[in-house]
Amino acid sequence: MKKSIFDKKMEDKKFRAIYEEVSAKMSVGEQIAKYRYEAKISQAELAEKAKTSRTAIARYERGNYDKYNITTLKKIAHALNKNLTISIT
């Protein structure tokens, strides 16, 4: 089977590391936005529940944010009735 361009790129360790880093960042923000949407609450409402600011929620939902704070993530997860799980694979 012929490899796709993406598969070939993923063989490059540097490309793979950057891809995984970007994917992880997107994943956190996407999950927060997804669960907030499912809960039918605004960023401001989530911020109030998590005892943080609306701008913090907006930053966390952006895919290019890289300064996540574990305590804040725990508060956000709790406010969304979710668990925070961190793994290294």
C-alpha cells in the first residue's frame, strides 16, 4: 500500500513531535469547548462555575494556548462535571 504524504511526514521525528504537540493543545481546547457546548453554557457561565475569568476560558479553548494551569484545568473539568486525566504515552 502506498503511503500518504501525511504518513511519510509522520516518519520524520521532528514533524511528528510538532504534530503531537499541536494536537495535544487542540485537544484540550476542543474538549473544553465541546463539553461546554453540550452543557449549553456560555464561556462566562463556565468561568463563573470554575471561579475564573471568561477570558481564561476563551484562552483555554483556543488551540494555540500552551500555558495550561493544572489547577485551572481541574476547576474547569469539575465545573463541567468531568474528570481531568493527564497521561504520558
